[in-house]
Amino acid sequence: MKHILLLFGLVMILSSYLVSAVCTVDINDFYVNGDLITIRGTCDNKDEETRSYTFTYTNGSDTIDTDTGTTPKKNIDFFQTYLLPNNYVETYGYNFTVTLTGTNLEGEDYANVSIPTASDLLISDISITDYYYEEKEGGIRFKVTNAGNPVVNAKCFMDIISGDSQPLTEGFISVSQGDGYIITGELMESSFVKGGKEYLWDMACVCFDSDNTVSDGQVGHCYDGSTGLQIDNFASTVTQFPFTITDMADKIIVNKTVSEYANVTGIWVENEEGNRYNE
């Protein structure tokens, strides 16, 4: 009887340990055709570190696409993005589900998808600097549209946030140009970013109602870039785009011989290739 109780106790302890290992998957609740979905995953157990994983995207029944990767250390967020087709609802219906699978990995979340209305802006065609380094400018370019047409003079609030959605910069405002595009950037200061970690551009764009006299002639009083007509209704959108800080861009070299002919030491800055540029 004692052996049975001991075995039962060990099984309960093991079961408790296995159940405590949890991965979560998170996406927003609502999207529209053409939206960019940013998928956030987090695992809280050491056994879930450096595991190959798959995000599977379905409409609740049929597989639409997949993304793969490797999990980071526990309690560190990891990301993938999926661009909804412009005809998603017409083709796949109103449901979008993402499922995480892999050894010791599981998690799921879902969202509703609808057809865009006049009050929906879209942020699309996002591209970023190939490599982001500490103490270097990191660029981003994206397009703002409404009903498929470029939006001119959209007011976009920009920020960089950490993997757990904490704001890291004071934020700034950018304005869409005649082709609907915004090109901007931010200095990746070592005071708020670290090499080897993931961060997100946080973007929120708005067009004010043309009846709002406060906005007349101001940033946020938008125009259709194809027709030249004012966008009369209030419209907005929010999206996020992940990126990784690759490494230190520049490094301080201390007490190395400045000249092979003189026994002199100094301090200077080298880039990643080892070239000095402030001697």
C-alpha cells in the first residue's frame, strides 16, 4: 500500500510540473481584410527554451499558412507576422485562429475578421532597416491607405515598445506623404534597447472628421491620394511590427597601442568591421 501511495505521489508531482509549463499565444480580437497580424508567443518553463515551433494559421478548420522558428529563453516574447489577404473574409470567412505546436509547446488564440469600412485605415507594405544596431538609426517605411487608395496627411503616432508592450521612447508624430508612405526612424539608444532582444514598432494612424474645425488644414485632415478629395469621415488603424536588435554597432576600444612604432595607448571607437573612425 505504501508503494502505491508513493507512486501516486510521484505521478501527482510530475503531473503538476508538466501542467505548470505554459505557453501563451496572443493576437488582437478584431482585424479587417488586409490587416497585418502580429503574433506574440511566450513560454514560462525552461523545458520550452530553444524548441522548434510552428504557428499554424487556420479559419477554424482549414490551414491557411504556417510560420516556424525557435523559442527563446523562458518568459521572453517571440513574434511572427501574417498579412491577411484583401479578400480574406470572402475566401476564408470571419474567423482567424493561430495555434502553437512543438515539443512541449502548445497555445492558441483567435480573432474575428471583417470587411473594411470607410472608418478603417490600413497600414501596409511595411519595410524596415535590414539590421538594427544599438546607437544607430533604425528606419521604417510603410503605406497608409483607405479603401485601397493612398492617404495623404494621415497623422501617425509612432513609438518603440518592448516585447511585453512597455513604451520605451517618448514617441513622435509622422505624416503620410502624397503616395501614402511614411519614411522615418529612431535612434536605437543603449539606454532602452539591448542586443539580441526583440522590440516592436507601435504605429497608430488617424484621419479626423472633416467637420472637426480643429483639424481643418492641420495634420490629420486627410486626402485621398488617388482622387484628391478630402476624406470626410473619421478613420483610424493600429498595428505593430517586430524587429530584433542585432548587436552593438560600435564598440569602445580602450588601451590599445595606437601605433606599432610608438608605445602609446589611447581610446577610440571601432565599427563592427574593426575600422577606427574617430582617431
